[in-house]
Amino acid sequence: MTAYRTRLTEADIRRLIKATDEDERAAAAHKLCRNMDRADLTAEDRAAAEKILRVMAADAAEMVRRAMAVTLKASDLIPHDVARRLAADVDSVALPIIAFSPVFSDEDLIEIVRAGSAVRQSAVASRARVGRDVADVLVREGAEASVRVLAANDNADISEGSLNIAVDRFGETPEIVAAIAYRQALPLSVTERLIEMASDAVREHLATRHAVSAEAAIRLAQFARERATVDLVDQAASSADLGQFVTQLNARRALTPSLLLRALARGHVELLEHGLAELAGAPHSRVWLMVHDAGPLGLKAIYDRAGLPPRLFAAFRAGVDTWRALQAEGADTTGEDFRQQMLERFLTQRPNTPREDLAYLMERLDRPAATTSAMARASAA
């Protein structure tokens, strides 16, 4: 134990055990714990260290126990029985250990949660890793504050069922709704439930960060206070299955000429293709050829078959020609910069566009580029 004693002197140990002044014992405890944690201990040294830790855990002075808990909160040096004893101590001693100690099992943490203290439940919920069983008990039995902390912890493994239970219990609590909405990953069922409960800002986040169905996207658009905040063009363009999304939009009578023109003007030509295919009852592959036919007849034929208004054809023709010209110039048609460039060039042609759609497009044009790019990156994440 030579190497060990070079760090832990007999004087330090005597000072810890015999000093009558609490401050002096707390200082000695801090020094001993710090040196123990840094030392390369043999099995014999570790056994000796654990004996010292048990003496500290039984010290009558809260300051001594707290010095130990804070210094070794994230260390695996504390024996399991000592960690459990500290977790049952007063909050100033227990909370650091509960929040950080790696020696607890999920069963230990569940026991702490079920003891009922909201602050200790929150300490469990904030841990660097929260297992699914622990998260489930927290959601079902934890206080509101602890569920809010858990929902905000992306290192907590929360099942879809538990997320729905959290919404059931605390759907009227804006802070918890927001914490769930801002998780890195959300099941579709949870996302769509939150749409009804969330604030405008949280709805916008849901629309740009998480996939939603066509029905939910329509509700998002209806909730939006500004047309340029959350709209169906954004939602459809970010859909993983655009064909299915368009089919759902059509079933809900939301696949309108206005939607398709807005999408085209913003460079989402694939949405136009799928929209025309859906309305015309034609395969997408065939519609693609007709839309991108360099001649004058292909687009007109599929446009008429889709039943779109003759008065808007010139605007659609201008949009497709603009898209094709930019592509010929070598523009990357998938990026947000292209969307902005497409919109600018489309509007300079002054196409015969309905006033409401023109106002919408101008709003999109005026949106700060940084905001638009951030939303695009979120949609793609």
C-alpha cells in the first residue's frame, strides 16, 4: 500500500476521524476523497479506501457527508451500500449522488423514484443515462417537475407508450409539451397529438423537425397565424413518401391549384409532378416525362387532364420554364439557395398569379435566408 499512502497520509486519516471541528473534518474528507479517486488503487488499497468511505458516510456532520458526496459523485469508488446510504440522506448529500453515481442499478433508481420526493425524482431524470424501465416509472408515477426534466433529457430512453402517457398526464402543461416536442426523435403518434396542444412556436418546430401525416400538416397550416410560418408546401416537400402524402392531401381536398403553384414557384417541382399524377390518375413516371418535355404540348396535356384552371396555365408554364432554365445553368435544384433563386426569378416574370398566392410568395421571398435555411436543415435532419 506504499503508493496509496503517499497520497493518503496517516495525518489525513487521523484528522478526519479525531478532529472535533466540522469544517476541519469536511476539508479532510474532501482531500481524502479527491486523492482516493485519483490514485491507482490495488485491490487491497480499494478495500482500505472503502472502509474510510464508510466512516465518512456515518459522520454526524452533514458537511463531511456532503464533501464526500460531491467529490465522489461520479466515481465508481463508492461501494454500493454506501451510495444507497447517501441517497437516503438529506437532499444536500443525496442529490449529487443520485444524479451522477454510476453504481446504482435501475432497480435502485426505481426505488428512489417511488419514494416520492420530487427533487430526487428530478435528479434521477437528469442522469446522463436513464434506462427505459426507469423512464417508464418516472412517467407513470413521477411528479410534474421530474417528468419535465425527463422529457428534456435526450439521453433518457422513453418508449412511445411512455411518451403518450406523459401527454395524457401533462398535456395541459406547456413546459412538458414543449420539452417532449423538442426531443431529438419523436414517434409519429406523439407528434400528431402535440399539434393540438402546442404553442405556435412549438408547432413550427414540430412542422420543421418531425415528420407528420397529411392530416396533421393540414391542421398545422390551419393553426398557423401567418401563412409563411407553417404551410403544406413545407410539409409535403419534406415528406419521406411524397406520393402517399399527395394522395392524402387529395383525399382531404387540400391538393389545390394554389398549393401546386406555390410549390412550383418555390422550386418543389417534384411536388407538382406528384400532384398532377394524382389529379390526372396517371403514373408519376409518365407525368415526369410530360412535365419535362421540352416541347409545348406535354405540360399542357397533363395540366388539362388534371383539371386545373386554364387561366393559371401561363403561370405554371412560366414556373416550369424557370426551373428548367436554372437547371440548365447548373444550379443545384435540391438546395435552399435554389429555392430562393427560383422564387426570385419566377416573380420577376410577373406571371398571372392570383393575388393571395402572390402575397404568399412575396412573404416567402421576404423571409430571412438564415431562417429559411435553418428550417430546411431541420426538415432534412
